[in-house]
Amino acid sequence: MYWYHYALIILGILIILYFCLSYDFYRKLLIRFNKRPKQLVDHNSVFYQSSYDWFTKIPKEDVYIRSYDSLKLHGIYLPSHDKNASNLAIVIHGYQSQATDMIIIAKLYSDLGFKVLMIDLRGHGESEGKFTSMGHYEKYDLKKWLNFSLRNYGANSNILLHGVSMGAAMSMLVTELKIKNNLKYLVLDSGFTIFSKSLAYSLKNKLLKIFLPGVSVFTYMFHRYTLKGIAPIKSIKRSNIPFLIIHGDQDRLVPLAMAKELYESSPTSKKDLLIIENAPHAKAFEINKDLVTKTIIADISDIFNIKKSFIKNYDQN
């Protein structure tokens, strides 16, 4: 054998090893992501307990839809205490989370007179699904939830989306689709611009970045999308829907620069950026609840015509 034969053999072995490691990375990230469920919210903690106690006592209903690929998706609907309510908040959790982790956010909107729908994303909580696509296919699920809400909770509903991390990405991505003009506002907590860049930034071992193209090969092969193709930045550039971006300055998963880029890229004049000091990823509400809630209320009060009595009662709680 000539030297180049050995070189080709070594190259072949390296390519096989590269794709084996990329496949394992793909499986851990997008397939086995919830094999060991993480407790992201402790409802027995001082911060969350009162909201959880509220949740256990209020009227609520488990609701279900079928996704475009026939998955049974789960949500929890909370009717408004205001019989004349026309506002609806859809609350969307992030990666490895579930609907009930968002109870404290649901309570905020419920106290303000909104009807609230908390959803479990595919492969999370009580929803079916064997993989997550970090927002790519979930945006179609969200469109179905929007249509479901308009059919069941009022065709003239004014809808707000409050998404955290992947939930924020979905909220931006869904605006690319043909949806009705009932969607009035987006609250985007810790959202990313492009998933591949966010993932590369979040890796503790930066050498793992070399496997991201390999991971994209498998996502395209099995699911017909790439990591780079999950790009909420493209969606927000084309949308005129008002929004508030919330981001922590200590976010180690999605850099603060992404929040600023999303804000600056949007053509809408009705937009706001709230940076919370000392807040890690998706923890802004926990670090500075008062500032976050006051900003949300100030930004949405006129758009949703929130009654002053509801705001006053919330401030007193």
C-alpha cells in the first residue's frame, strides 16, 4: 500500500468518528433532552409558593390539540375573573421546562384580567413528542394554539405571547406564518437570534463547536432543518408587532448582545428592552420581579386597555 492509502484510511476513520460523536451530541441535545427531567422551578420555595397555592385553588381546565404531525399537545386554560375579558395571554416555557413552571407568570396576567393559556411544548410536560426542534416546528404548534384559542375563547380576543428562551424564539418565529391580526404583543424573555450561535456561545467546552455542523447534518437528515436555520432574528426583522425584550446581563446561555441585536433589528416603533442586572438565563423575573412586572404593565396597559383597578389590586398583592 502507498502512503496515501493509509492517509485515506485514517481520514475515513476520523470522518466516521466525527459523525459518531456528532450523532451522540444530536441525541443528547434534541432527543434525550428530557430523559432526566430537571426541576427548574421549586414551587415550595418562598418566591414561588404563593403563586403555586393560588394555582391549586383557581378554576382551570386541561386542554388538548393535535399538531400538524398528529402529536397530542397539552395546555392548561385559566378563565379570567373578568366576565367581559377579551384579552388572552399565552404563556410559553423554554427548553427542558414545562407549563407549570410558568405559574408565576400566568398569575401576573390573570391578576390583570387576562384569560391565560399555559402550554406544554412538544416533548415537554404532558405533551407528546420524541424530539425538540428549538422552535422550528414548535412555531407551527403555536399557530395551532392561536387558532384553537380564537375558536374557543373568543374570535375577537387580543392576544399576548409571553415566551421564555425557546418560548421567546417560538413567539418570534410564529410571526413568519400566516396568522390572524389578533396577536397584539410579544414579551420575549431571554430569546436568541440564531440557535447555532447561541448554542456555540453556551458550550462550556468550546471545542465541541466543531461538532455543530455534524449535528445539523442529522437534524436535516431526520427532521429537515438545520441549527442555523432556527433564526428568530429574521422573523423580528419582518414583524411590526410591538414587543418587550427582557434579558439578564449575566446570561451565560444567550449573550446580552443578542437581545440588543433583536431590539435594534426590529422595524416597529413600539418596542422596549429591559436589562436586569445580575440575572442569569431566564431568571430576570426571579431576580427583580418588581421591575419586570412594572415594565410589562406599563408597556401593555394601553394596548390591552387594562383596567386601573386590576393594576392597583396587583400592586397591593
